[in-house]
Amino acid sequence: MTYESINPYNGTVLKTFEEFTEEQLETALQTAAKCFEAWRHTTFAERARIVDKVAALMNAKSDELARLVTLEMGKRIDESRGEVVFSADILAYYAKNAERFLAPVKLHPAIGEAHMESSPIGVIFCVEPWNFPYYQLARVAGPHLMAGNVLMVKHAANVPQSAIAFEKLWIEAGAPAGLYTNLLISHDQANRVVDDARIKGVALTGSAAAGRSIAARAGQNLKPSSLELGGSDAFIVLKDADLEHTIKWAVWGRMYNDGQTCVAAKRFIVAEELADTFLKRFQAALAALVPGDPMDEKTTLGPLSTESALVNLLKLVDGAVANGATLVMGGKRINRPGSFMEPTILTDIDPQNPAFREEFFGPVALFFRVKDEDEAVALANDSDFGLGGSVFTRDVARGERVASRIETGMMFVNNIDWSDADLPFGGIKNSGYGRELGDSGIQAFVNKKLIRVSDAHAPA
């Protein structure tokens, strides 16, 4: 594979990078394994000094780091800055809380005394996507390094400069060699890394297909894994929803990061009483977005991350229409340089239409009308994915009841505030397994060891 930065705003090739040779990869593995033998014995305070330093560097270099993201994958500059700051917050959060999360837990057996203690397991291999080039890295680096593990990371091929910049932060912060290693490797090399005996766990954020492949390989090697995969989140609007509030969240939930978010609002399920009004206002709000240079803060619609991402999404829309869906708006590339797509709404999507079960990773909204709450719940649950979802209603207790009925890892009532450092993030079904962030996020790759003390006599 080719590691290449291409600016999706204008198609300019920014920089290319060579893949690691087998010798470079072996050296990296040896260095990481050696680092773990020392890092595992460091105190939480020693680990926190380095992790906190990286957080501080991210804040100090936020403009520089944000610019790289915008250049490489087209994220609008204000969103890129927000990602950098949030990534720093995640690192600082684990530097502060890791020792508490991993403190020994006293148990109460009938005989003797017992406790559970947590210890790191080794070198963790992470495979990460392009849509949040720093956030995806911070949410594995913060918890797993603070737990005493070390990381080797294969980032997406279209954001190599962001990946290298993140690695350099650790070097600048004084991290020991091998603590955090960015790998410019092929898919075949990645498979060999999973197989390598020095790798003790595997984490992936990506597609369901990639998840199946990585999880199967990790399983063959009897290694723990965590998967955060795609989503097709329901945005449920009940008949008593505050429409002004709801429309703002609908636009943000579908169009943040130009719609390229696994936990974005993708299926809009609206009560019949509000459906026409909601659709009219939603369409008008999307039509008002202005495409332009993502470096310009006035731009409200940026390009998709790559030309191939645009082409694939256009094919999905064409396929949906060919199978009976109605194109309410959009559906085409914007006639200008760069990988821009019109904001798009599809409706009349029958369950037999392949689009019904697809994930549309970009500015495409699927719209459904329902007659009541039960039909909304049934439609929301009729999905192969189970990452997140939201429900909008003036009755918060009702919203919580509906949220409890939806088969996902996360639900949001009257908001889509997806991610905080202190809240677990993850899904079920084809959206993966395991949780990142919060207390849960640091538990994935630690040994939970039972220690029991008793003077009981052996059975006769």
C-alpha cells in the first residue's frame, strides 16, 4: 500500500512515504518489546509525567497539528482544532485517573482474604482510521500507555503526516524508545504483526470487514481484541419533539466531519405528525451549507477525505435510487475542484433495498416516516449495526424509556454529544465489541489477577 498525503480540497499530492522494510519492522518490534520490560515497572506518576507532557504539547501546537489534519483529509479547520484539544483532554484525563481506575479491588470471600489487581500485558497493536487522525490515537494511547502497556500503531494510509506528527510528540515529551511506534506497513505486514508472539493484544477502529479479518487473526493467536466498527445510527424524532432544537442537532449530527463519523446520525426516523415539517426544514438547512476551502473558517461544507471515498458514496446513492429509493435532494458531486459531494437526502427506502442495511459514510441522510413510538423502535433496531442513536422528545422520561429499548451501545436523549473522555464509547452487533474511554477504556488490555490469602487446610 502507498502512504500518501493528498489534499482532497484540490487533489494536490502533498507527500509520499515508503513502507517499512522487513528489517525496519523487526527492529521496531524488538524495541517495543524491550521498552515494555522497563515501562511495565514504572509508577503511575512516572507514566503520567510523559502522557501529561504530550497533552500539553498538543495544546501548544494545536494550530500546527490541526492544519495537518485539514490538509490530509479535508476536515474543516475549526473541527480540526477541536479534535486536537479533545485529544489532549483524553490524554490528560488518563494521566490523572489511571491509578484510581486500576487500583486493587478488595474482595470478600467466605474464607480468608482476596483482592483483584491489574497489570499490563505487553505490546498492543492498534489499527486506526483516517476520520479522526489524532482522536483515534489518543483514545488508545492514553489508557493503554497509562496501564503500563506499549503501543505499535498502523494508521490509515491517507494521513501519514498526522500519524508521524503524533509519534513525534511522544519523542519530544521524553518517552523511552519503543513506547509509541508509528508503523508505515502493508496489510500483509500488519497480519504478520498480529501473528508475532511479542504482540499481546489488538485494537482496531474501522469497517466491519476489517474487524472480521483482524478479530479472526487475533483469535487464531489467542490474543484479546477490541473492535470499534461502523454504525447506522437512528435519529428518532417523536411527535412532541422541539423541532427548532431537533433540526439543529439533525444537521450537526449528519454533517459534522462532513458526515464521515461512525456514530453520526444516519437514519432519520420521524413521527408522521412532524415528518413533512421536519423534512422541509432539514432540507433547507442542508441546502444552506456552503462548500469551500476547509482552511477557511467561513466554509460550512468541506470535501470528503479522498476521491475514492466520494466515488464509492456516489455509487451507493445511485444503487439506492436504482432499487426504488427517492432522491429528495443532492446525490451528485459538486461541480468544482476537489472531492465535494452535495448534501443528500434519500427516502422511500424499502427493507429489500440494499441501501437499507448500508452505512453511508458521508453527507447522505436516510429519511423514514413512522406512525408511532413502537414503529420507530422496531425500525431503529432493524439494523446490522448497533453503535449509537438518539431520541428527541419534550418528555425526558419517555426519551429514556425509548433509549432503553434501542439495541445499541450508546443512546442520547435530546442531544448527540457522542464522546467525552469520562464516558464509555462502543457498540454491539456489527459495530464491534469492547469499550474505549472512561473507566472501561483502560480495562481492555490488563490482566485482572486474583490474589487470595487463606490458612485453610487442604481437603483430606
